[in-house]
Amino acid sequence: MNRAGMSQTLLFVAIGSFGAPGELAAAVRQGRPNIIFIMADDLGYGDLGCYGQTKILTPNIDRLSGEGLRFTQAYAGSTVCAPSRCCLMTGLHNGHTRIRDNIPHGTFLKDGDVTIPEVLKTAGYRTGAIGKWALGVHGSEGKPNDQGFDDWFGHLDQDQAHFYYPHYLWDNDRIRLLSGNRGERKGQYTHDLFTQRALEFIKKSKAGPFFLYLAYTIPHWSDYPGESPDSQIVPSDEPYSDKDWPQVEKNYAAMVTRMDRDVGHIMALLKQLELDENTIVFFTSDNGPCGGKNRAHKPAFFGSAGPLRGLKRTLYEGGIRVPMVVRWPGKVPAGRVSDRVWAFWDVMPTLAELAGATVPKGIDSVSMLPTLLGRPQKDNHEWLYWDYGHSRGNFKQAVRLGHWKGIRNGPGAAIELYNLANDLAESRNIAGHHPDVVLQIERIIKKAYVESTAYPIRVPRRKPNP
């Protein structure tokens, strides 16, 4: 799809066709809602109090949940950051979106790709992105300012985003040196800078409508020695300093609570500016929690995956099911919990419909606006698809089909089958009992996966028999 022909390939969604209650149409007429989409990095399904966490304090996000809608079956775009963000921005699932994996490096969004901010700009939105991008570096077609964002601040490269005291950040198309971090000093923590810029963006955009994509980088590990507490580096381990925990776990909890504190700052500013009633706020994570034998931090210490099996880089539920909280006073019913199944690629049509904007044809998405507003959801997915590990020698594929979950852990491997309705932990592989369902999932995998020269699948050589 190219932008020159965008008007011919977009389907206009009129306000009158929303199928939403009258107060929504009135709200759009009075002023389209501001949209704030906050995304944590490697935050687990079980890391928030509203999802069952008992050790880490998250009062502000828990308040968002109490004042809004909490989803129990929301899914990330992928099990790692770059493809997950690509699915979010383009409305396409992982099987054929532009960016499929974190490696090989060098694949970025192109001019022909249509993104959420481009769609919202057609409805008069001012757009800002802050934090971690991962979809295009300087000199490529994929950098934020070329993909619909009016204002950009943060890390273009996902690997640079592993550092919390870097020497510089990108400020639109220029490098902003961080003098407090020169000479190996640690004086400017990127998360704090992202929050400061987010508050500034909201103040400058208060005339509205605006879209803020705030992609925080915590609690992702940092590129300090993995066995060191600094792999979860944070300026202070408060309020956990006195806890009898490993230092790295104090740091991890402090990162999450620091982020929660800043979500509170954002919500307070919205009220101060009298924007609270006309701003819809989303909070989620880009994938499941990160662990590994070379990491000092152990997700099991806090039960970061909650009741789910697996972590980041797996396609079990713990790697792809994420927290999702949505708040909009007077529009999104407060204190509700939804088991509606949806994924990151559904965000684009949902936001477009909220804004009275246009929705690209050919995307894989379903608008979740009826569910957000407490209305019957007529359109639903028949299935969801993910894959990962193309060039790593461990290519995996997964399908959600109703309450069934199928996973293929390697090219040619047998499909594992789980019934999520009664086996949320994916502990009982029942593929042998339901060959008909396995066959359905096999067909979906063949349909959903489209080969890409940018992501060739490496099949490891079998060792010869001795």
C-alpha cells in the first residue's frame, strides 16, 4: 500500500456507523477523545496488583483498573519487542507483518506501511511517540517522524534501549546529548526523561485531540552484566530497600513501582488540565516477562507470569498474554473485567473508530470499541496467530482458535494442543485426543504464515548418528 493511493484504499468509518451509544457520538461531536497508549517493556501478566501481584506496589495502575476495564485475555503482537510493536502499529498479525522478529537486524517500516498515527492524523490528531521505537533507525523509512508522529523522543534502536544511562537520545531528527551521563556518570535515567517529555507533550497538546504513544523501557533488563543487580538498574530501590530480597529483585520491583508512580503523574496532570473526562488511557506490556539462566533476576520470584506457562521468547501464554487496562470516565464502564480475546493488531481499528478516522483495508483487525463501551461485540476473531525465532534455529508457531491453543515448537515438530478453558497453565497436551482440532490448526498455520526473505527460517542440522 502506498500513501499516494491511501484515499483509494481506506474505508471511511463515519461517526454514525459506530454502533456505539449516543453519548459517544455526542462526545465525538464535542471533541474527539485524546488517546494515551502506555506500554511497559517485559512486564509480566502477573506483575500488577490488579492481576494478582502481592509483593510489588502498583496503586496507580490498579486505580486505572478500578476506574476502567481490565482484560484477562489480551495478547501482544509477538513474544519479543520489535515484531510486537510492528503488529501494534500496522494492524497486521505476526505471520505477514513487515517486522517479524528482533533478528536479523535491518528490517524497518517502509513508506508504504500505514500506521496508527497516520490514520489518526487524518482525523486531526496531534501525534507523539516517546520511549522505545524499534521499527526504524535514522536514515531508514521507518523512523517515527516518517511514520506519522509529529513529535518523537527516545531510542530508535531496540538494542540501545537496553541502556538506562545512555550518552544520548533522539529528539525528533536530532541527537540530544545527555550531559549527566557523559564520562560514565549516571545522572539522567531515561525512564524519568520519558515521563518528563510525556507531561510536556500533554501540556502542549491540551487543545486536542492528541495521541500519545508512551513506550516505556522498564522493567526490561539493562545491558550491564546479566548476573549483576545492575541488569535491572534503577536510581533507587525504594520502597523495597528494607526487604529481605536479593538486590536484583528489589531493583526490579522498584522499576515497576517507579513506572506506576509516573502513570499516577500523568493521570494527575490530565485532571489538572481538565482533560480527564475526554481522554482514554490504555496500559499494557509488549510481551511476557524476561528470564533466563544468565539473568540474575528470576521472574518466578514475583510470579511475574501469574498462572501462565512460559516467559518472553516462548509462545506459551506467559510469553504473549499481557495485562491490558483501559480507562475512559463515563464511557468505559468502571470496575469491569472482560475475558474478550483480542490482540495488538486490533488496536488500530479501535483507535480509528474512537477518533472517527479511517481504517485501512486488508488489515487483520477487529475494532474492540463495542467491548470497551460495554456493548455487544458482534465482530470477533476466528483465530489468532504468532510466530518467532525464524533465524535462531528454533522457529515456533502458535494459534489461538476459540478456547484451543496449538503450538509448534520447531519446524516439522508435532503440534501441541491445550484447552485454555480448563488448562490455563498449558500443562496437558491433548493433541492425541483431538486430531480434528490439530488438523484445523495445521491449516491455519499454513494460511497465516507468509514467507519473507528478510526472515529466512534456519533449520538446525541434525547430528549424525554415532
